[in-house]
Amino acid sequence: MTAKWAKENYQELEVLIFVTPRKITVSTAKKWAEKVHEEFSLTLYIISLEDIITSLTLPSNASLYGTLPGIHVPIEQDDAALLAKVRKAIAEEAGTWRARQRPANRPVVPLNSVRLDGAGNETSDTLDITALRAALTESRRIALEAPGGGGKTTTLVQLATESTREAELVFLIDLPSWIRQRIDILEFIARTRPFRAHNITAGDLARLAEREHFLFLLNGWNEIAEIHSQGAITALAELERSFPAAGIMVATRTHYVSRPLPGAFRAKLLPFSRRQRASYLRQTLGNRANDLRVQLEGNRVLDALTRTPLILAEVVTIFQSGNSIPATRIGVLSAVMNFIDAAPEHRSHLQTPPLSNRADHYLTHLARQMTERGEVLIAEEDARGAIQSISTALLPKGQIATAWNADEILHTLSAHHVVEQIDYPSVAFRFQHQQFQEFYAARFLANALAELVQQSDDDANKAFAAGYINMPMWEEPLRMVAEEIRLCSENDAAKKAGIDSGSRLVTLTLSVDPILASDLSHLCGPVVWDAVRSTVGKALRNWHAVGEPHHRRFALAAMLVTGSDDFADILVPLLTDKNRQVRISAYEAGDAFYPTSLGADWRRIVESWDEDARADFVFEVTHRGLMADIGESFAMTDPSAKVRERAIQELSWISAADALTRIVEFIQRCGSRRRFPRLFSLDHSRGVAPAFCRRQSPPFDGRGNAACPYPPSPAGN
């Protein structure tokens, strides 16, 4: 029956491995294999009770005794003392990682993740922190992905410190640092400060590896410079060979070099849900939490921005200061840097020598040099050289009176700004978060782009495109520059400069990466889009006309990311196709879908679609796009019960509690419980809760209440 079911559900299946706790004789196993091969063309391998017992007797699998069958192997007294020291060192190392946050006492809200399929698309398999830990306990390999500031490091620290099993040892590894050292993983761990302080050697760890189950949590695959990528692949392969029973997780941003973990499954950290964000706000702001929550949920841009843990934390800082909250990532980060500059404990050190109000110059130059190398660490010698070069440039311009010693400048930056000194394995420097490095790299790029716009030099244009646009490590700074251009283009005084810079940036990018160019055109805003739409539109249509499926899909992704209705004639037929796979494939071609892609009057357009196409639209904008206001409107006004129920389900999924409460009140006023049978069986813990505010949703009746778009149900229903 098992073979029949497997073949029916997995038609490309060729090998079936059958594990059973029963005793199976060799002759029985042979008969089974022959029958399965004859009837289903499958090669059958049987792992019986004897095979399992034999495997567990191997010394290399001793660490599995406690984690899988629950057999606890007593250890010698000396090893027990060593184990206690190792656990203490692990806790201290995790504390060091946690202390790198700014500030270190921010609350931790556990994030969920979603499993990705082979094509990188999200599946329906959601994993919480407990599920990830269980997979590691089962010796799985996991590639954990998230955007910048998305909570990767925090999640690794949680896995290392919270509710770990007694038979497990969890090691946090800074992957770029390990790769640069080119030494054995246990030697690298033993050289970290907590392990040296407790006099723990690599030999001690190797001895424990024979008895304890090891978990390796490696952070920063995307931070490895390209020149070290082959060494990283080799090092991870060696780690797998040396510790086949260990659980291994590699945390990274989505990266153009795939993770070399054979058999690994990919999981992507999900952004904060509204409930998780509300929990964070309550823990940090107390009684004032609701004021900020309402502000964030009422602004679609801020709502999206603050789904990222790092940005939410900084927005809370801005809110606590009483300042207005910027609506761009670079604006939020800029406000954070201003806070640091103005803080009493930092201000005098930043204003007086050796920095003399020039911290930005030094940080920008450090960020440029590190980003050009594709690294997040800069060795002490290289950092000195970078600081010395900027001092030499500032001195003849009269911007500093004295070229101070580079060590003094680096020490002051580490003590009073967003740079930290790393002492192991050798002295180096890094920004407290990669987003801070990218912020200062963006400042350099903005200046370089402004200078480029002032000249008509093809060679300079090509050099800019080759040096920055064509290099993956500059993508995030480029996006930040585009956000800043949007603000300029909306300011009458700076409008022309914004249009010129945005047009140059988009047109140069178009010849290198059309999808990135389309993304930048959207970030630059509608004013810049008006200037480049003809050029970009022609290029994308020509690309789409190539006809080859992969080219068409990539071209479609670029069209979607512009958010423009210039391509509605291509998009709408796909989104309304009778074949649901065609519709879903169109939505999933791009990383984001904007309703404006359908036109300014997109609501009227969607209302003309059949209910299946509308239901898919509601899923896309509510579930994936987190646009709760649109989901709420469809839940109240769409004539189709199927569409209304889909909207309610997705609002519940994203924990849009206020929207769900308003829908409940609306339904009760209309007497329409029969029309929403699933709503009243929803798990209230996932969303339906008392509203903290009252926000009207169209259409409204004369009393300001949402009007019922359909007749009320009979009395009593």
C-alpha cells in the first residue's frame, strides 16, 4: 500500500526507503524489493530494527542517543565539568551577540518562517521557532533567509539560548570570520573569548562531540566576499563530512551564490504580523503603544516598513523622541544617526577632536571601502588606511585642523557611533548592523551620482554602471538612494535635481539589470517614472516579446515591480485567465504586486472580474501584500460569499484584529451571519479581538456606518 500511494502521489519517484521498527529477514526484504520493482518500477531499500540498532552502536552516532531514542549515556566526572564550562561559554557568546543590538535591551518577539520550494516560492508549511529547533535536533540542514534587518541574528540567538535540550550543544558561528581564518570549526570556536576564558580547547570540544549532539548556527553567508566564496563552499562541505549527525543552519539574505548544503531545506523568515508588532509595541511603549500602532496601520508605507524588526525598533525610538516618523527606510536610518549625534553621552565626543564633527566622512569612507570589497568586516590595518586617506583629503580643504592618529579616530567611532571593534580572531571593525553600513554606502553613492549628473561623460557613466550597478553588494544602497531621490522629486526646490538623478540612475541600470531598473523606477516615485516610462516601457515590452518562457517571466517580474499601469494590457489577461495556475504564476513572477499596476481605477476593474479571479486578487493583496484595508473593503462589499470569506481568512492570517472587529460589527448590523459562516468559527486568538480604534470603511450610509451591499438575512439568522 505504501509503494502504491507513493507512486500515485510522486510520479517521478524512483527509489523508496522504508524504515520500520520490526525485524525483517533478508529473504523477506528481497521478496518485497522484487515485488515493488515489478509492480511499481521502484527500487526498494529497507531499514529494519537491526539496521537502526547497528547504526546507533557506531561511536560517531553516540551524540544521537539522548536526542532520538532517549538513551542518556553517563559521562565521566571530568567530562561533566567540561560540559558545564562549555554551556557557560556558549551562553556568554550568545550574550555577546545579543549585546550588539542597539540598544541591547530591546524585547525579542519570536518570528515565524515559511518553507520555500525548489523554485524559491513560499509553501503552506509555516515553521515557528520550536519547529526550526526540532528540525535541527533531527540533524537537518536549513538555509534561513530574510531581508536586511529581518531578524536572522536574533532568531539564531533564540535558537542557541531558549529551551535547548540537555543533550545538545548549540554553537553560534560568525561565518565570514570563520572563513577568513581558514581553520577547523572547533579550533575557531575554541579561540573565541568566552571559550579561551574558560580554558576550553578544540580537543575538549572534539571529545564532547562523541557524546553530545552538536548544532551549528552560522550567520552571514551573504556577507562573505566573492573572493572567499569558494573557500566558504569548501569549509561547509568539510563541516558536513566531519559532523554528519549535527544540525546545521546557515542564515543569509537571499543571495546569488546558493547555499552549499546538500539536502537542506530553505525557510524564509516572515515579517512581523500585526499581532507580533503590537506585542513588541506593548513591551516597549506600554500605555502609549496603541497611539503608534494606529499611526502605523493607518499609513500603508509605514505599515510595510515596520514589518522588519530592525526598522520597527528604530521607529519606536523616533516615536519616543516625539519626532515625526519618516516614510522611507533611509529616512528612518538617517533619524537614528541624528539621535546618536545628539545624544548627551556621544555629542561632545563627536564634536571635539579627533572627530571634530566629521564622523559622517569617516563612516562613509569606511562603508564605501567595505562594500566595494563585498565584506562586512574590515581588518585593523585596512581601517587605518581608510581613515588616514580621508583625513589626508580633509586637511588641505581646511575641514580639519590636524590629521589625527587613525587609531584614536577608530576608537572614538567604536565607543560613540555605529561601528564596533572585533578583537577575535584579530582586530577588525564592523558596523553594528549591515543596514547601517548600507546607509553610509548610500550616502557615498548619492554624492557620486550627483557628480555624474553634472557631466556628460560616457566613460564616467560606464564606470559608474560597472563599479556599482553591476555589483550585487551595492543593490541595497542603490535602493536607498532611489528612496532619497523620490523625496527630492516631490520638493519643488529640488525637483529638477531629483528628476535628473533618478533618470540617470534608472537608464544606466536598465542596460545592466532591467528588473533592478524597474524596482528603482518605482522607488524613485511617479515624477521620475514620468521621465523614464517611455524608455523603460519600450525595453520591457521588447524583452517580453522575445517569447522564450523564462524571458517572458523575467520581463513580467520587471513590469510588476514598476507598479505602473503602463503594462495593464499584458497583466490583466493573465490575472483573469480561466486557468488558476496562469493567474497565480503571474502574481508570483514578481516579489511584490501593486494594485496600481491595473490602473488608477483598479477597484472598478477588479470588480468586473469573475469571483475566482477576485478571490486570487484578495489573497495577493491581503496575504502577501499585507494590505489589510483592501481586504477589509472586499470583506464588506464584494457580492460573492467566496470572495468575502477569502478576505476574512486572509485578514485573520495577518492578524488584522481591528479590521476583523469592524467586519464583525458590520455583519451584526446587517444581520448577515449566514453569509459569513466561517467568520464565526475563526480562532479568536488569531485576530478577532476588541478594536482599539474605529476607522470607517466605505461604502457608508447617511449615519457614517458601513452600508450593506446586499439584503440582510432573514431575522434570527
